Amino acid sequence: MVVRMFFTIFAAEIVKILDMKKTFLLIAALVAALSTLMAQNTSGTTAAQTPQLFLPLTFYNSVAHDVLALDGNPSEVSKALLAAYLKRPDLVQASESELRDDYAAPAEKIAVTPAPAPLPTVVDVSAPIEPETPDVDVEVTKPNFWTFKGDGFLQFLQNYVSGNWYKGGESNYSMLSSLTLEANYNNKSKWKWDNKLEMKLGFQTSRSDTVNKFKANEDLIRLTSKVGLQATKHWYYTLQFLAYTQFTRGLKANDRRTYSDFMSPFNLNVGLGMDYKMEWFNKKLTGTVNISPLAVNYRYVDRTIFQKNDTEVQWFPSRHGLEDQRHSLVDLGSQFTIDFTWKMAENISWKSRMYGFTSYKRVEYEWENTFSFQFNKYISTKLFIHPRFDDNRQRDDHHGYWMFKEFMSIGFNYTF
């Protein structure tokens, strides 16, 4: 029904512009083609298959190809159009190419449909995703909690006085060497173990001493070991071991007698207490303070006889506070140790050690001080001041129980 109405309107328009006779013949041909198409439409063919019938009469290139094809089965539309082309060529208004150019939409007006956005990828999160990583060589290094350091120096002192110097005097020469080694363990958690070995040996000679060509003016072997368990940031529960003796014999000027020797005496102190770590003045002053309320002092003397004179001898250990016929002494008491280094200026430092022990019957105290003036990396001068108090010794008429030692030297210094 829609097709018939459309065809009627189309025919009316053609009648207005063409004469009746010509139009009648064209309409007759189109009606015949339309009747055939309508018949085909009832069998399933749609009107959309014949768009050429509803446009202005146009010459289509496909019409001749369809009619003259070898299969011999041209469509009714092609037959109707070919009849119109042959009988009324004057009614043809345009060609197929002209119609395409006239009715084609400008390129700029053609809407371009954007490509659809890609659908999101669905990932199964139930299965673990393992990232792809390149092969890397991994080297596991065991941490090293040990630190090692040390320093040493060799100092000289020379004094020359001619024999006819108007004020008198005596020429002398002296030498002092020292080596300090440290091996410290700290696991950065709770435990630390500090070990320090100090060795000092010095000699002097003078013209007035006709008996001894050389005699020791400094002689020390001392080992300090502390095992600590951290209690707070700066305090440690500490067990301290302190052992010291000397290298060689201790002599006096123009005297052949031996006043001390290796293992005569030998001292071993064990103290249980607390250790405080000092870091003051922006770490320019560093050191430790050890307080041991419970301490044991063991003293051993190997030598036996001290020749007081040509006819009289003395039990050697008794000169070091031991009873006659005994080589060892054990005292219970308390002790403290303060050991610090203060870098007072760029080239000036003060190293100090204070030690005290008391058995509540006797007191032993010493204070070692070393002032270093560094000229450069290798040259320095040092001032040693060492007071000592020991009331277990024989009292001196001038100094009492106090003893002093001091000297100044210049020489080589090396720290590692």
C-alpha cells in the first residue's frame, strides 16, 4: 500500500513537467515493472531492492550489464529502465556518476563515529600475580662487629752540659716508646667487649751513673678488658679485668740492686659494677667511667731476695706489700677507673687515666696524664705527669705515700 501511494505521488510530479503522451508511455513501462515487483514482494522480495525506480530517471551502468549478462536472467527493474533508455532517452536527467556527485554528503559533514573504547581487562585476583624480575646476583656479607685501632710514638729528650759549666749540671739522654692497640666488639644491640693493650718502655743514661749504662725510666705492660651488657643509653653492667706488669728490671742510679722486674710485681684486678660512656662537648671529650663496688685485687711477686747491702738481705715480695715467705696477696674491696681523651684544640689533646682501689685497709690511687701538642701528622711533643698514692709502701720522709713522675719530650707520632 505504501509503495502504491509513493508511486502515485511520483507519477503526478512527472506529469507536471512532461507532456502527457511521453509520460503515459513511461508510466506504462514503470507500472508494468512495479506490478512485477509487487508480485515478487509477495514472495519475499522487499522494495528496498529497487531504489533506482524512486529517483529521477538516471542512466545506470549496471542496467546494461544486468540485461546483457550471459546468465540470461535480468531483473524486472533493469528491463524497465533499459526500455526507458531506448524509447525515451530524452527523459534521462542525469548519469549515475552525476547523481553520486550531487547527492553525496560533503566530507566535512560526514560524522565520524569514534572507535569504541577498549573494554577493561578482567584479571582474576584469586590467582597470585608474580612480577617478572631479572636475575640478580645477591651477595650476603656477614656483619663485622669488630673495630680495630691503635697509636704509637717514639720520643727523645737530650740535655748536654759541659763539664766546666759555671752552675754545674749533668748531661743526659732519654728515649720513650709507646704502643697502644685496641680491639672492640659491639653488636649494636646489647653487648660490647672492649680490649686495650698498652705497652711503654723508656730508657735514660747519664754520666754520673757509673754503674748502669742504661736504666728504665718508663716500663709498663697493661691489658684492660671489659665485657658490658647495656642497661640504658649510656650505662652498662660491666665485668672488668685489669692486668699489668713490666718488661725489664727497675734500677736506680749507681745501684746494682733490682727494685722491680717482669712479674715482680704482677697485678690482676677483677671488678663487677657499672660502666658509663662519656660523649661530651660535641664528642670532643670521649671516654668511660667504671665503678666496681665489688672488686678483687690479686698481686704476685716472682722474685724472692732483695739485697739490702753487702751483708743484709730482704724478702723481695715484702717491698710490694706482701708478707714474708709469701709470693701472692689477695684483697677484696672496691675500685674505679676513669679513662678519657679530650681534644682541647685542633692540635692539642689531653689523655688521662685515673685508677683507684681500696681494700678498706689500704688505698692505691694513680693519675696518668699525657698532654700532646701535634705539629703535624708525624711530629709531636708530649708532657707526662703521673702522681701516685700507695699507703702500702714504706713512707717517705719528704713525700709521704705520694710519688711523682714527670718529663717532656719531642718525637714521632703515628695513629692508625
